[in-house]
Amino acid sequence: MLRKKESRNREKVLRYMADKEHKKYIQKLYKFFMENKDDRPYWQWIAIVDPSTCTQCKVLDGKVFYYNDPIWQKHLPPIHKGCRCRFRAYDHEDIKEKRLCVSKGEHYV
């Protein structure tokens, strides 16, 4: 019984540390993207889609929003405990070449 409890506590600590590191990574990425927003103003939401992915992250996966869209003020990854989402930046040519549609965050907030 004690070993199961120790194991669960260890898992909680590891998840907490992983969440914390992921959040730091996203904050650095956000700062870098903001510094380069004039060159790459389109940001795409990237979710790791598997059985443990939440509905909200699945819905946002692959959506592209302009860097100053309100969605980034309310839903900058990670948006919940255990969230593994991130985002990538594109320029105008990337959007045309990949035939990506730019969405409005108001539909997802």
C-alpha cells in the first residue's frame, strides 16, 4: 500500500515538473515569436492528438490565428494541467504555400 502511494506521489511530482518546464518553454517561444511578429505574424496551434488529448485542444489543433488575435491572450498554451500544446509561427508565403486559413479566435474563446 505504501509503495503505491509513493509511486502516485512520484508521478504527481514528475507531471508537475513537466508542466512547469513546458510552460517555461512556451513563454520563451512566445517572447521569440513576439520579437519576430513582423516577419512571421501567423501562429498555428499545435496539439499532440492522442487518446489523452482534451476536446478543447483537439478543436484548436491546426488552427492559424494572427499574432494579435484575442485567442492568444486567453488561450496561450499550456491551457490546462497536463496540456502538451504549443504553437508555431508562419509568414505570409507559408500561409499561401500550405493553403492555410487564418481563423478568428472569437469563434473558439
